[in-house]
Amino acid sequence: MAKGLLLKNISIYTEAKQIISGSITIKEEIIHEIREDNHPSAPLGTDVQSIDGKGKLIAIPGFIDTHIHGTHGADVMDGTTDALETMALSLPAEGTTSFLATTLTQSSEKIEQALESATQFTNKPGKAELLGVHLEGPYICAKKAGAQPEQYITTPSTKQFFHWQNLSNQSINTITLAPEKDPDGLFIHELSTSGINISAGHTSAKYEEIQKATTHGVNQLTHLCNAMSGIHHRDVGVVGAAMLLKNLKSELIVDGEHVSPEMVEILFKTIGPERLMLITDSIRAKGLGAGTYDLGGQNVTVSGGTAKLDNGSLAGSILSMIDGVKNMVKFTDASLQDIIQMTSVNPAKQLKLFDRKGSISEGKDADILLIDENLNIHYTICRGKIAYQGDEFQEDDHESF
């Protein structure tokens, strides 16, 4: 197996600028060198594989999906390393090179099982990397439960949370909660000061409650517009807070169903790419076609590109990251640089991982997509290893430089 990669004759969106035609040398999972020509500064040896973009491919950072429950028959709440392995193997085909395993409001036993499996999972190059856990619930508002099972919703407990955090070997990175469940902000403050990314979601909070919650540590909103208070002319609610409060970043599901194309355009124009993060919120049904599937003990029916509970409520999505990206470009005037901001830069910064993820820069993890001008993925590289390859642009033989 090759120990390195040379990507040449490609356009490169680096952290600092766009290179029209250049090369990237990858060694030992890391971006070793970026050049504005196709000639590495030192001989690479015979164990370096070369991919020639032939002037038609563009290198961008891999996508980071910070909110995903499952795909291809696997769900985080299965509580097994096999489920996480299925996700890690499947996600590179849609451009996702790293992700947060997202739980569901469930019994303590089920949540603990999911956390333990995340702790036991071993990341390897050539697969999407598990970056940690996004704990969605159980401290949410029953009126905005959506597809979260209401019977398991509970009040915030620092004792319970930090028990879970210790059980997970400190892998819980993000939590979705309803701020109104913590009116004095003590719970939010304690989690925030311990380094947890606090996202308000499944919430009936008014604008003033969100504004107050940001002073305690809330700095993100979960799947914007969904399962939250919308804009009213007497109270602009959580959605209005997303537009007005500059210290908030917002997740966004861009499948055209969870948020209409027109609303996506409004959000893009009012919030801007600097504070939006594209997510999938996908469930095990993704990649399996129409049918009925399980989500936390509930039946979810997939038909016509949407996943719904028996009561008609949307239940996650079957969206891929690359399709969300294509929709974003279709619905708005987003540039490729904007897409990079929303799929890579923002999530990496929000997760405090921008020192090694989220951009193409020397010394960072080699998580790279090679796409064409139509946003089709030809190669996904996860920490220096090819994890997905399209039909075109077959690799060159190993070369010696």
C-alpha cells in the first residue's frame, strides 16, 4: 500500500487562497506540502501514489457533519461499534470525512450504550473519522419534541450529564437542549465552562430567553427552523435570534423539505455563510430507499425523498452532505468558498478542531475532496487514504520523483 499521495494538476482551495493549478503532497495522514506547480520540493520515492486531476479537478476540504444519527442501515443508538463502522465506511461517498455520532432522546441505559460504543470505536485512515458525540436531548421541550420520543424527556442534571461524559471518556462534544429547561442558566454555564458546545434546539424559547441563554454559554442552534419557535411580529423567537445574535452559529438541513428553498435563501442572505453549518441529520434509512425503518422505537416511513413518523412529522432526513451542498448552490448564490465555510471551516472551529481540520493547510489532516465544477465527487481522501473513488480519473501508476 502506498505510504503517500501526490495530487497534481488540480485547482486548490487552500486556507489562505485559491491556487489555479498546483499540487498537494500527503505523507503519513498529513498535508505535507502545497505548491503552485506540480513539482514537490523533494523526491517522493516509489511508494507514493499519484492522482492527476488533468486540470479538471478541484481540491476542497472534506465535509464535517456535526449532526448525523445514521446511514445505510446503521444508527448511533444501535449502541454498537459495527454501526459506527458502517457509518465511517459509508460517509466518504457523500464527501463526509469526519462526523459527530448523534444520539436520540432515549432511556439512560440506551444512551449509555451508545456512549460506550463511541468510546470503544477505533478510528482508522481511509474512513470518515468519528470526532465525538453530539448528545441530542434528553433535556428538551416536549412541545417541540419532533421525532424525539417524549417519554424519555427529562430535566437537566449536571450529575447525570457528567456521569455520561465520564462514561464516554470525555467524548461528548456538543449537546442540544432547550434553554427554557434551565431558566437560571446554571446547567448551561457549567457545561460551557467545561468545554461543551451548547446548542439550543427542540425549544419553545422566546427571543429574550435565547438572548439570555447566550450569556450563559449557548452558542449554536440545532437544525434551524425545525423544532423551534419561529418568527412572529411580536416575538421573533429562536429563528429571529439566529439572524440577530452574531455569536450564534446555526445548523441547517438543506434538503428543500425541512426548510423551503425560499427560506434557505433568506437565511443565507441574513445570517451569511460565516454562521451557518450544513448538516444532514440523517437516519439509518439513508441509502436504503423507500420503506419503513426504526428510529428510537418509532416507525419512520421513507417515501418521495422524505422520512416521516406515523403522525406525519419529519423524522430526520435521508440527505447526503453533497446533495445538501448542491441544493445550497441551487437555492442561493453561494460560492464554492461559501460552501467550504459552511461545511468545513465553521464546524471545525465550532468543535475547536480547526488546528487540524476544516481547511487545506500544511500540517493539517489530509481530509480532502477532489470534485469537478459540477460538484461531483471523484475522490474522497480521509487522513491521507483514498476512502472513495468515482468512476472517472483513474489513478496513475506509482511514480518516483
